[in-house]
Amino acid sequence: MRITVVGGGVIGLSCAHRLAGAGHDVTVVTADRPGETTSAVAGGVLFPPLSVHSDRVDRWTAASLEDYRSLGAPGVRLRRGTFFIPREAPMPSWAFSMPDLDHEPGRLTFTTTVIDTPVYLAWLADRVAGLGVRTEYRTVSRLDDLDADLVVNAAGLGGGRLAGDGTVVPVGGQVVHLADPGLTEWIVDGSTPVLRHVIPHGRHVVCGGTQEPGRDSVEPDPGVTADIVRRCRELVPALADAPVLGAKVGLRPFRPQVRLERDGDVVHCYGHGGAGITLAWGCADDVLALV
């Protein structure tokens, strides 16, 4: 079957990999190269946001964990770390699939996959090309204009526009890269109104972050950069003297829930918010099943 995947971020590339591996004739159409996508801005620690609960999300997360562990891809490591949550919050159901889980009220410590997203996405794009997938760099205005037997709408923020779905909204996320002083564990603090995370990748640490509904600019705000650095150095004092390497902004495609369903000759797979890396392989499995 001739299939066009719209979107070149982690969701689109994972879907293209699954589909090509199953023998389909696949083309990826995307406006951006992998390193320019929202996926490349992500901190890369693998687990869903605390606010996301469903059997589908748990299944997608578990499937993705298994795939990342078996890929042998550059930029992908297993690291232990701690997730702080409000003390009154219930244990998230996905946590039970995490290895070495240690928990008490307000704290979950476990081992998960940590991904240096630009490095991993470049590798994934090469793997997809190696399976015979063609990539066209251009903007898609209408899904109906694509010459294919079936289309996979994995266009992230653009996925809602292409589907006429007004429930998809951008939520800006700014991160700051600091030089890595040798951190061995990640920390995500979701116990306060403003999320903090410190995710080490060897040469740099991704520090964040922000949740800015409706933001439309990817230009970093210097004031926000300074605030992130201050908050993350409070969280991890070992970063006190770590040089600031730069800042990035991604516009996460938020939706009340992920849309993954087939509608005629289109399979929609968008609305992953900030969990694209976490859910990618599990969602790609379901896309293949729908095809």
C-alpha cells in the first residue's frame, strides 16, 4: 500500500518505521527536518505527564519503553531518577511498569529511558531512510491533496488544523541547556505549580520548564531563561557553576486526549502534548494495526 505520513517528528518517524518495516511503500512529508521539530526540544525523559491517565496511555508507554531498550540507538540511555508529585496525588497507573520502582507519598524513584532527542531523531530518520522511505520537505495544506492510498496524519500541532480539529492548542515549553557537571540521575519536580526538570545527557543538561498555553513564538525569552536557571539550580545545587549553553522553545500539540483512529483513508495520530517521545512506539503499533 502507498502510504504518506504527514509529520517528521518522533510520532511521524516512528509510524513511518513501523509501516515500512511491514512492507508498505511509505513517503514522509514534513515542513521541518528532524532537528527542527518540537520533538527535538523535548527533555527526553520517558514517562507520561501526571495528568494523563488511561489504559491506552499505559499500554503505549510500556510498549515504547520496551522498544527503546531494544533499539541500541545513540542518545538513548537507561537512567534512574526521581519524580516528585503532590503528596495527595494517587500513584499513577503507568508507574507500575517502571523498573526498580521505589515510592512513598510525594516521591517516585525508578529507572526509565532518557533520550538525547536531536541525536536520537537523526538516527531514527536515517533508519527510516534505510527502509526505503522517501522524505519530501514541504508544507501540506490539505490531506486530500496527497497522492496516496492512505494518509497518516502525524503532523503534531498541524495535525489538528489538517483535520479541522479545533481542540488542539499550542502549549509553549521553554528549556535551557546547561553544561553537564557529571550528573548521574534525572529529577522532575511536579509537586509545585511550575514544573521543574533537570535531565542530564552527558555533555549537556536539559533544564525546564514552562507551560504557556497559546504561545505562538519559538523565540526564547531571556527573562524566562534566567528564571529556569535559578529554579533548576535550587533543585540541583551541583548546577550552580554550570555554564549556560543556550535555550530552546517548543510548541507542544495539546489535546484533551490523543486522537488515534481511522477515518476513511486517513489514520489520525496527533495531540500527544508533551508526551510524544513517551508514546511514540506504542502509538506507531496501533497505527500499523489500523492500516
